Amino acid sequence: MKTALLVAEKPSLAASIAKILSHGSSTSRKGRSGSCPVHEFEGNLNGEKVKIKMTSVCGHVMSLDFSSKYNNWDAVDPLELFTAKTIQKEANPKLHIVDHLQAESRDAAYLVLWLDCDREGENICYEVIDAVKQVNRMGDSNIYRAKFSAITDVDIRRAFSNLGRPNQNEALSVDARQALDLKLGCAFTRFQTKFFQGKYGDLDSNLISYGPCQTPTLGFCVDRHDQIQTFTPEPYWVIDTSIISSIDIPLSYSRGRIFDQQCAHILLLLIKQSNEAVVRNVKYSTHKKQRPQALNTVEMLRVASAGLGIGPQHTMAIAERLYTSGYISYPRTETNSYPANFDLKGTLSTQKSNSHWGGFVNQLLATGITSPRKGSDAGDHPPITPMRSASEAELGSEGWRIFSLVTQNFIASLSPDCSYEKVDITFTVGEEEFTCSGNKVLDPGFTQVLLHHKMEDSLPPVEFKKGQRWPIREPRLNQKETSPPDHLTESDLITLMEKHGVGTDASIPVHINNICERNFVTIGSGRRLIPNTLGILLVHGYQRIDPDLVKPTMRSQIEKQFDLIATGRANYDMVLAHAVATFQAKFRYFVENTEYMDQLFEVSFTKLSETGKPLSKCGRCTRYMKLINQRPTRLHCKNCDETYKLPQGGSIKLYQGNRCPLDQFELVVFNAGGKSFILCPYCYNFPEIEEMPKNAGCNRCPHPTCPNAAPQLSITACQICEDGELVLDPNSGPTWRMSCTEQGCTCVVKLFNGAVRVTVSSDTDCEMCASSIVTVEYNPDKSPFGEAKKSGCVVCTPELSCLVELSRQQFKRRRAGRGKRRGRGGPRKPKNKEQALDQYFV
């Protein structure tokens, strides 16, 4: 029996699809990647009985990057990045996705791709195909593509019965976008970040980034901010009066605002000549408030932000979770028109038993649904709809709110319009005209389920008839001022981005999130986007040097070219080469004229030499360096005019005035979330020992005699990651800790609580596990050993291991060739310090 390998985009999706296709009879096992299980069952593929293996990836398998020689910001001119070759790297090597795919595909005769049905999904299809073809040279005729929009039995089985082929043109359009964004974004970002962070100390941003979509997005926010700042209030006058009845009825002056004060006073005098209003006309008319169109991604993001107060990025994350759990259809779509064959009644029937809107749904099914409004069909996915009923207890608070948004919009799109009667009453006071109006709801229609559209009756409290005379209050002249527009809301910004073609339905939330994370804008009340000084100056600087860099038209033109690649009407290499050459020329011009942007920065930001507080001494000039605590955290020596990067996201303090034996810089301590390590500012940026990685603390330095280096502090292998070593934190007593040398690892182990002193032997290892021997010293009256001092192994010595938060069984043996004083596969450690020094200097 032949084998078919089915690959989905996420593990949860693979499990759902396998359950549907196997009718719940699949068996599961672990694969080479611990994150992606394999579900096995038998089935039919194109009429042939096959053994099916269903597994998944975790998003993109590969990512685009430069080769390692281009990753040194200090050594590489950003201009070189435009012509530098790019390479594909495994997106997350620790997940072993490529190994997993190759292991499962070796015996496969068929490959069926169940990736998301959009351009990114097509791109991942070819990443999977490339990985599989390295070990299995199956023909293209045996590679299939499943097209689906929802995780339901009907959709999944229909997709499996109507398999197509992956679309290489769409995948290439994504490749082109990735390549351009990488070259363009990295070149501008590196140049801007180095230039401005090297001059100013209070920018408060780790990265001064540029993006071909991100920057026009920021430009929209700054344009509105500029309109507010340059707005000049203009005085105007309005004339107010009201009908005297049981409840006063205010009247609106037909002339509205009057911008000439003298004219306003003349009109007021004319109106005051009469003390009554005569009903000149009463007009009744019927109007309709239209039901919504089918829901697409952009509209969902707009409504979630404006109506629910949930940001676009978070909304998409929730919608993705609801989709993979089978509650809603695919949430990335530009289409807002239901296909002709869409089962509207069947989808609506799934909500009949819902306690919130089930009654209205039953009534709608009984009276008949209304034909949906026509929208646009982008040719991607059907609109977002519910797939089954749910409750808040199932989905949680935020999940329920997004599910309600989707479901209520779907029900409303099949409901009657809201109809209401409007009455317009015209009065004359002297020779001047006043009006009042009101509404009466005739049929609430869709507003019964879409409550934020609900209308209330607002008819005047009395019935007016033509020719009636009503006394009025004395007319008053009120002076007011025109007011500036508000800052853009997220909803407003999404509308502008869609209108100008900036980003896609999938990437719009990412671009908005980026300008917030970079500290270019702040989210204010009502989810309004208020630009910060840095964001404002960047946009104004681009406008001074090259306005195209911030205009939305530039990106929308490039997106049209990428669309031509996707439809097979343009060549990938030619489109990419033209786009790269265009921005390369713009980058050169920007670099040559950066002074125009710098002039703006000089006015608003403080020079690096005048920022921060003295902390530690420089090893070159022995003068104090200043700690700049605003993002990014760094040390600056004014005398040497040098800046030294520091770890981010924690606190920095001086470490007892100790100095590094290699460069004489004073050591500092970095502390973040209970994990701390000592570092030398110079070695952290420019390691003087070949074996020491860049951006590492003293706990990864192989210096043989420094009391803060790895040989004196390393104890055993990390319990979580594969590459780290657990080292003693000498600054943590009396609540002693070991922490991992890998910065991304969260492993922190508490041990020997209350001990007076803990030392690590640099000469002796445990014979059983190769961990370092430690000596623990307590006050005699508090010692758990019966004696003040005890030496042994934290893994193998029972008296010590019981004082460590991890049991002996949880500890890993130190990996061969990864000892604390030897490299991968290197020689064994010297027996004494004299030998260590000899080996070190050799």
C-alpha cells in the first residue's frame, strides 16, 4: 500500500483534519519535531487506497536572511545589502521542522498540502516541497494542493475529493516581497539606528526602523497630527431658540453657522421682532438603514477596534484560534460577497439553539432570509462566517466577543433592513427659517441582532400641524470656535491603509503593531494613535529629503507589480531587480542628505554626551562612563566618544568596583526577572577571546583565572536548553541561584538557601556526571549538614542535591565535548592553574 503525506500549517489544524478524514479513527505518535505530531490512518486518495500520515509545520519553514558576513552592523556598509545575496535559513531550527518533513516523506508516494489558502500559504507549500524533494524525488504529478475555507466535515472532505495543484506564481510574489522588504528595511534601519543612536541619548527606541509599509502607516498618523497642530480655530456664531411646550423643543437655525459677527447680530435682531414660530411645513418620509455586507478581514479589524476596543494584532490572533478550533471560517479574506453556491440557510441553522440570538434566527428562518447585499469578490476566500454555535464558557471572554462579532454580522447580513419614518418640521420666526426633526422605528430589522446599530424613537413630544403658532424662548446668540480633527483611531487608520493599498488584509495588523512597538506612536483613549516625537521627526525628515519614502503611492505601485508576478504576467527577477534598483538609488540620496533630518533631531533630542548618569569607569581613559537608561540601554564614554551596548529589558548596576583583567573596564551586573549575570562592557561588545561569543556575560568567558568567568562558576548542563551551562550567580546570596548562560533560556535553579558562601572548584569534577564540585558553607547553628562546610556534586551528592529545587533524576548529564573549560570535542581540562594558563595563552 502506498503512503500519502498530508501537511497542514499548524499542529492543531493537522489534528482537526486527521480527525475528520479518519472519522475519528486515526492514531497519533511523535515525529522528529516534538511540536508536530503525526496522525496515521488509512483512506482513499483519488480512488486509490493509501496509508495516510497527517502532520504539520509551524508557519513558515524557512526564512530569508543575509549570509553571516553581512550580519555585522559595524563592519558592513548598509548600501552593500541591496546587492548582497540572500539565503534561505530554517525559520526555527530548534523545532527541527525540515528534519521532521524529510523523515516522514522518505517512503511517501504522494504529498498533499493543506496550507492556508492565500499567497503566504502557497509560499509555505513550496518550502515544504523543497524540503521533501531533498530526500524524495517524487514527480510534480504526485504533489497536490487542498483548497478549503473552514474546518468542517463538509469543507475538509470536499477539499480532499477535489485536490488541485500549488500555485508557484503566487509563491514567487511572496518571495519577491520578502526579498525587497529585507534589503530595503535592513539597509535603512541599520543606517538610521547607528546614525541617530550614535548621536542622541533620549530617543527611547531600540530600533529606528524603516519599512515600505510601516513608514507610510506612520505617515498617515503624523499627517493627522500635523493637521491638528497647524489648525487655527475660527470663531462663529449660532442662533438658538426653542418651542415652549410641556417639554421645550429645541429648534435648529437653517443658516447654521455664521462666521460674520456683525451679520449674526443683524439676523438676531430680525428674529427677535417675533416671539412665536409658525409651522410652515410638516413632511413625513420613510427611510431604510442598510444591513451590513458580508464580513471580510478589514471590516472585522475595524469593528473590533472601534466597537470592542481590541487591537488589530490581537483580533487576528483570536480569530486564528477560533478558525483552527472550527468555530469560524478562514479569517483572512478580502471578499465581502457570498458565493452563489454558499449554503446560507445551513450556516444560519447552526445558530438556532444559541441562547443569545437563537430566537431571532428561528424567526428569520421561518419568515425567510433576505438576499445579501452585493459586495466584491476578490477571488480568495468566502467571507468570514460562523461554523457552529458556541458559548462564552467555551471560548473565554475575548474569544466570545470576536465570535459574537462574526456571528452577529452574518445573521444581520441576511436580515431585513431597518426601516424608520422621519418627520421634518419647518418653522418661520419672522422671515427666518428654523427646523426640527425626529424618527420613529417601523421595523428594527437587522438592528435586533446588531445592537450597536440600534435606533431609538426620537419624535417630538407634540404633533405639529401646518399653520400652528407656537411661543418661543428668547433667541440667543452663542459664540463658538471651530475645532481640529481628532487623532486617527485604529479603525480610521485601517480604512486609510486599505484605501491606499498599504499592506494586505493579513499584514495590516502587523504594521500598526510595529509603529507602536517602535515607540513611534502611543495608543490613547478610544484607541487613538498619537505620534511621539521620534515618529513625527522621522516622517518630517523623510518629507524633507524624499517624500516618496513616506508616501503610500510608492508601496501600492510595487504591490501592483507583485500582483503581476502572482498572476503570471510579470517575471520575478525583472520585477525584483527594478524595485531593488529604485530603492537603492533612494537610499544613496537619503544617506547623502541625512543632515536635513538631523537638523530636526538636534532641536528635540539631547546629545549622547549630555545624557545619562555616571556609573562605571572606562578601561581606556579611566573616566566615568554614563549609563543611558532610555531604550536602548547603553554606556557612553564622553572622553573616548565610544558607546557600548548592554543587555535590554532589565536593570544595570555596578558590580563591587571589580575590573575585567583583560581590558580594565569596571564590571556591571544585569538583572532581569530573577536572572542576573556579570558582564564587562567592552567584552560584551568586542570579545577579546575567540571562544567567547559576542553579547555574552562573564559567565561565558573562558578566562582561566578571573573569578567571574565560566571556569570558576560553571556547575552543570542546563536543564531546559541544549546549548547552555548552569553557572553560579555570585551576586545572588544568601538566596543562591544557578542560571543558564544562554540569554534566551529561562532556566533559573534555586539552591542552598541561607548559605553564607558557595564556591565552585575550578580543578575538580564529579567522576560520575562531570559536574563541578561545589563547596557550601553555612553558619554552624543553621547548617543542614551537621557541620559548617560541605563539598560535593549538586547532582550526585545526596546531602547537596536535596537542597536544589531539581531532583537528581531531572538533571541531565553534562554533554560530552561541552565541558565548562573545553570546546566542542576539545581536550580535557588541565589539572592545575599553571597548566590552565599555559593552555590559555597558547
